[in-house]
Amino acid sequence: MYQKICTLNDLTPELGVSALINGEQVAIFRLKDDRVYAIANFDPFSQANIISRGITGNLKGFDVVASPMYKQHFNLLTGQCLEDAAVSLKTYAVRIEDDVVLIAA
């Protein structure tokens, strides 16, 4: 089941926003090419809900977000931390239908 979050135009490319989905904070990112990713907003290193404030980029061929606190990079597709293979964030399936961003709930 997918939950309507916003429209694609509500998301500014390269900036994150957070949303509450089934009681979980989710960080949502729209990249320059309009791909949208959803990943857990909780940073396990700083123990804070701050991932949505991170900077997106490409590192080692992966689309990533850097945690704003300690700068670990998380793969936006898989949630895997590039600096610590034992750590990963939950990811959420995203669909865009008629300019509406839907995230798997």
C-alpha cells in the first residue's frame, strides 16, 4: 500500500524533507533528474532524526546523502552506510503517479 506524500513540485531538487509514515520519520530526497528516494530519517551515529537535513551527492558511483552531524554517507537506494558496512538505514519504495509522490507504507 502506498501513501500520498506530496507532489513532485513540492520537493526542491537536492534538498530533503521529512514525513511521518506509519509513525516513522522518513527523509525524502528529489535529485536533479527528478528521481525521488525515501530513507529512514534516524541517523544511528548521532541518534537523532536529521538525515533529511543532509547533503545529497554522488560518491563512488552511488547516489548518497551525507549525515549532517558526523558526515557518514548513506546509499539512497539501499540505505547502506559507505563508511561502515555493518550499518544501514531502512529504505522505502517510491512511485510517482501524475506528479504525486507515493511512498510504500
